[in-house]
Amino acid sequence: MTTLARQLGLKDAVVIGLGSMIGAGIFAVFGPAAQAAGSGLLVGLAIAAIVAFCNATSSAQLAAQHPVSGGTYAYGRAQLGPWWGFAAGWCFLIGKTASTAAMALTFAAYAAPTGGEKPIAALAVAAVAIVNLLGVTRTAMATRVIVIVVLACLGAALIAANADVQRAPLGEVFAAGPYGVLQAAALIFFAFAGYARIATMGEEVRDPARTIPRAIVIALAGAFVVYALVAVTVLTVLGPEQLASTTSPLADAVPAWARAVVRIGAAAASLGALLALMAGIGRTGLAMAREGDLPRPLAAVHERRRVPHRIELVLAAVSITLVLTVDLRGAIGFSSFGVLLYYFIANVSAWTQTPDHRRYPKWLQGLGMIGCLVLAAAVPWQSLVAGAAVLVIGVAGRMLPKRRSSP
């Protein structure tokens, strides 16, 4: 069996993690979060960061013991059994495939605000698929360039937004109540959810037992600082009411001359997140195909490029179909539900690790389990129902071939 090549170092891993988190969410998520919680979104941001940290430490601890592709799909299989692994992998694939289409549409909205968004989104998916097919070092290189562009644009936007502005009143932090704050946390968690993306690429990282845990924590810390700066800026410049009514909060918070910079940063961020996202989904799909949870022919790895080319092509085809045919504005809640269940299984898996593999206190995994379930329950009920239905469909689909193969 052809395996993936270990070509990524610590800097590459951190960059891929940052590229996964500092994406389209930072330019869009604070509007819906303000709708849910007003100025309480800052509390929601803190809650999302705490849950993300618990999940990240669990993922890092598991990745050190199981340095293979597949992330929680592989960890769940190893620690809990095949069905747990399948549930994690299925939630990841479905939720994140929808997210790739959402990222592509967000890119197109900023790159072509005057129209023609769907064809441009489809072209973006095709272009990113080609980059991923060229090899993982090209993916890391492209992501590094995109992260630099995004951080430069964000820095310029924050300076412009905070220069000689009248601060808006914040109002009561807990006016929306606990449920509003938790819903804001669930929405913001969607934007954080790329922090463990490098764990799904464990087969391509040098010295994974040391590199992956460090990269995950460093990337999460860096992304939290950026998110906190942006959240405080848009909230204090626009105020909770105006922030809740806009779909482009950072653009509205800066002077007119700086809006082009924000648009460039948003387009680059969306493209960077799409790049890292498709790479991570491809590796999870590869692991599932190797175990027979997806059709085994999808487990092929290109002999020269050393990438899972078949699963990457299938992913690109599905994503292009979605961007051309479906409105994915409601995909954030659905994706958050699936990803939170995915990380719930990661925390359960880390809870079962033996002391010699434990790097973090066990209570962190317990807090992560509770946090994931609470935030999953806080998503809009439509997303909750849709996510549960898709999970049941996936489980039923896996049971059919198992029954046919049994004597």
C-alpha cells in the first residue's frame, strides 16, 4: 500500500492550523453571534475558546499516540471501536463538505460582489482541488502565503477601525440570557473548528508525537488572539444592534477607503480555509476508505504526488455540485452540530487513554465532553434535526453492507 509522505514540519503544521481557523468565519460570524447574544457574544467567544482548548488538547494527546491520517475517525476506532470511529468520520465528512461549499460561496461573495457568485465559487473549488492534488507541500506553501495576506489585511483593518472613532454603547452583556450566549458560542465555535485540522494529516508530519500537539496549541492560541481583537473592535465600533444587522461587520467598521483591504482579506481568508479544509477532509476520507467505511477504491494514493487523489476528486465534485445548486446560508448551524459531535467523540477517546499516553489532566476531556454536548444542543432546532437525520442515514447505510456480509 502506498503511504503518504512525511514532509511537514512545525511551522507548516501551525500555518495549516491558522489557515483553517482564520478564514471566512472571522469576517462573518460576529453578526449572527450578536443577533443571538448582543454584547454577550464576548462571553460566547470565551466559552467557545474554552471548549476549543479542551478539544484541542484531546486531539493533540490522541495524535501523539496515533500519528496517522484520519483525526478523530482513527482515534475513535482505536480507543472506542469501529462504530464510534465511523460516527466521528461521518459527522466530519458531511459537516465539513457543506462547509467547503459555504467557504467557496463566501469567497465568491467578496471576490465578485456584483454577481456571478456561483460559477466563481465552483471555479474556486476546482482551483483548490488542483493545488491539493499537486502535493501537500504545495498546500502548506499556498496556505502560508494566504495567512500572511489575511493577517496583513486584518492588521490594516483593525488600525483603520480603531483610529478616531466614536465608541458605541455595549448594553447589558447578559440581556439575551444563557441560551443566547450559548448559541453565540456555538456559532463562533464554527469559526474555531479548524484548530485540529493538522491532526487529520498525521501521516504527513515529521516527528508527529512532538510536532502535532505543539502545532495545535500554538495555532489555537494565535487564532484566539486574532478573534478577540476583531470581536472587541466590531462590537465597540458598531454596537450590538448594528453588528447584529450586518453581514459584513468588519467592512462596516472601517472607513470607506479601507473596505477594499477588508474585501481582499476576506476573499483570501475564505480561500485559505477552503484549501486547508479540503485537504483535511480528503485525509479523513482516505482513512475511512482504508477501513471499508467508504468504498475501498477511494483509498488510492497517487504514487508520484503521494496524495489521496480519488477522494480529493470526489470531494471536489460534491462541493461543486453543492455550490451550483444549494443555498448554504443555513449550513453553519448544521456544520457546528456535526463538528461538535466529532469533538465529543475525540474527548471520549482521550478520556480512555492510559496514563502513559496522557499529556493533559483528565478533567479537561470531561469538560470538553460536556461543552460539546451543551453547544450542540444550543444550535437552532432546524440544524439539530437535520444533523440527527443525516447521522441516522449514515449509520443505516453502514449497517446494510455489514448485514449482507454476515453469514
